[in-house]
Amino acid sequence: MILTEKKPLEEILSFMQQDENIFLLACGGCPESAEIGGEAAVLEMKEGLEKAGKTITGYLIVDFLCNKVLATMRIIRHKEKIAQADAILVLSCGIGVQAVSSIMKKMVYPALNTISMGGFQGLWPGQERCEQCGECILNLTGGICPITFCSKTLLNGPCGGAKDGKCEIDKEKDCGWHLIYERLKKVGRLDKLKEFKKARNFKKMEPNSEVRKKRFFDIEQ
Ligand code: SF4
Ligand code: SF4
């Protein structure tokens, strides 16, 4: 099962400063099993955001957001409420956030950090992958993971070696940062590229890191 932890509300509010109207989308799969997803978590998030002055245009829980076909069929029925939103906040693992971002024409943000997958990479055999870095930064990249889409796992822009949109390491592969640029351009948020991403804290990826131990412990109780 994929393990996730909630991002602090302050962090979520800091990257949604420009977005007043928010639609909440949650995965009813792994996060719900780990008791940080599902309706209770969505309603808690809704309350927190409303207290901070945001308007929630609606919310939806989809079993396995990583399944793009299923997610699209469910999301399309809520298109009016989604149309009213400036952005979509997703309570799921990194793959779910990336899958949603790939089918939406709006800014998509992660509400959780993915901390472990136990080798499991979502139900949908799409190209999205997550390295379980423990500090999800999809909010800065239009929902495309720079750690898995860039061959050099660069966090602050391209290496400069891409040619015709292809990676200099693997010419069969699209440059991850080219994809990020195009996605942010599509949703009108190229300003996100100006934000500096700190070096990763690799301790969060250690199997025995405090955050992983805590989540496993929670589940075992
Ligand atoms: S930034 Fe990438 S590796 Fe890290 S949690 Fe998000 S999707 Fe996973
Ligand atoms: S060409 Fe693009 S994907 Fe390849 S290493 Fe450079 S920035 Fe990363």
C-alpha cells in the first residue's frame, strides 16, 4: 500500500496564495486505507481552507485516482463545480496528483507527501512515477514530477542539454523540464518556475526515517 502524510495546512496555503476558489479531489484508495484520505480528511481540509478564507467549489472522492479512465469518468460529472475553481487540491499519492494533472486544464496541487510505496507504483500503467521523496513539490511543476521525469532529477530547471524537446541522456525520452514548461504554460502559471526549490532532504527517503516509522506504527495499531 502507498503511504502518505498530510502536508501542513500552512504549506498548502502558501502555494495557493493566488487561488481563491478550490475544488478538492481525494483518492479513496490507499490514503483512505491509511486513514488520511477519504471523506473525513476531505471535510477536515475543507474546513481548514474555508477558515483561511478560501471558497471550496465542491469535492469528490474517487477510488484510485491513479486510474485516469475511471478518474475522468467521475470528474466529468462535476465539471461545473470544477470550472468555478481556480485550482484543484488533490489528496492522493504523487502518482494520483500527476494523473489528475495530466487530464485537467487547471493548476493541480498536492495535499500529501508520498513516503513509501513498497515497490508499488499505482494501479494505472501510465508513465507517471513517484520516488516517494517525502516532500512533494508537484505544486511547483504543474503536476509533473521532476524527480522521475528528469534523467538528472533536477529540481530547478533544465540542464540545457535537451534538443527538440528530447532528453540529452535518453533521446527517446521527452525532457521532463520541457514537459513542465509546457504544462505550466497551458495553465497560465509560468510564474511557478521563478520559485526556488530547496535541495531535497534525502533522510525522508530512508526506510527507517521517523516519518515512515510513525506511519507504519499508526497502521499497525
Ligand atoms: S515530488 Fe515526485 S517523488 Fe516526490 S512525492 Fe511528489 S511525485 Fe513523488
Ligand atoms: S535534458 Fe531535460 S530531462 Fe534530460 S537531464 Fe536535462 S533537464 Fe533533465
